Amino acid sequence: MTAQGKGGAPDRDLRASVLDAARAAFAARGYARTTLKGVAAAAGVAPEVMRRYYHSKGELFAAAMRLPTDPASAIPALLAPGLEGLGERMVRLTLATLSDPEVRDDLLSLIRAGASAATLTRALQEYMEINVIDRVVTAVGVPDARMRVALISSYLVGVGAGRYIIRIEPLASASDEYVVRLVSPTIQALLDPRVPLPKPARDAAPPVPQPDVAEPAETEDAP
């Protein structure tokens, strides 16, 4: 299949085929294990044709999940005001991304079609971690960066999935502002290089084996 001018019917058909294949791939394999080449093969198009429309896997994921914006494009706006309030801005970005009705409808449709909520949540986490959180943490320059990235992505996407996909109460019905107030301080602390992570607890030393104490031998009374 080849595109015949952007905006025409063949072009729309090609995009629809690619996005359908991408949604199925992300739902089945997650974000990290899905490749542009694999999506192109599933859609029946050449990789170079698909790259005319989606130049990166992150761009393809944002389009396939109908995210209102590509969160990766928000990184300059997240960082521009500085460290102060960065945690709140990241929470608001996550909530705005996952609260979009089209995003929720698509995710729920995939679950009804057989995709697991866990796989979709993992795909969202991998996407946010690779395309947004890792870049933000790198720009801020914090110690223990890998642990902080993992904690931030798990917390943000976990809250978002619990609120919008799994619908855990009372989280699902709480106001955005209340969720922001609850979650932002933890994310801010993880982004702040002045706030150290707790040191790993030392493993308790194994108990020292005690030697067996032999019972004294019994002796017969002398006659």
C-alpha cells in the first residue's frame, strides 16, 4: 500500500491500518518490546512509508492511543520554570493526558477486546518513563537517577491507571486538584537533588551457628 497525497482516502486508510496495528502491538507486547518495523509489517506497509507519518515510536504511541498531545513535546514547558513546582507540573501533565475521554475510551475498548489492564498500564509506564520522565530527571541531574525514574513512573502511571482505567474509589471520583495536592509532594521530593533517597537497609547478618554442646556422660554409682 502506498500513500497518494496527504489527506486523501488512501492516506487515511494507510494511517488507520498503521494505528490499528500499533494499538494491537502495544496492547499485546507493551511499549518497550514493540518496534516500528514490527508495526509496519503487521500493517502491511514498508517501514520507510510509515516513517513519513511517525518518525519515532513515541510519536506513534501518542497517535495510536490518541493522546491529546505527545507528552514528550511538553518537556521544555515542564523544565522552563525551574525545579520549584516541577512535581506538580508532571502530575498535572499525567492527569491531563489520561483523563482525555478518547484516551479512556480507547484503553477500555482494548481491555474489552482482550488486552489486560496490567499490560496497558505497563505500556503507558514504559512510554512515560522513556520519553518524558527519564529526560526530565536527566535534565535536573539527581543522584540515584534510575531508582527515582522507576519510582516516579510507577507512582504517576499507577495513580492515573487507578483513577481512569481500573476506577479505584475514592481515587476515581476525587477532584483533580485534590489528587494533585496528594501526589505532587512525593514527585517533587523524588525530583529534588537536595532530597536524598533513604539508604538501602543492610541485610541482617546471618546468625552465627552455635556448636553443639555434648551432654555429660552418665556414670554409674560406685558400689
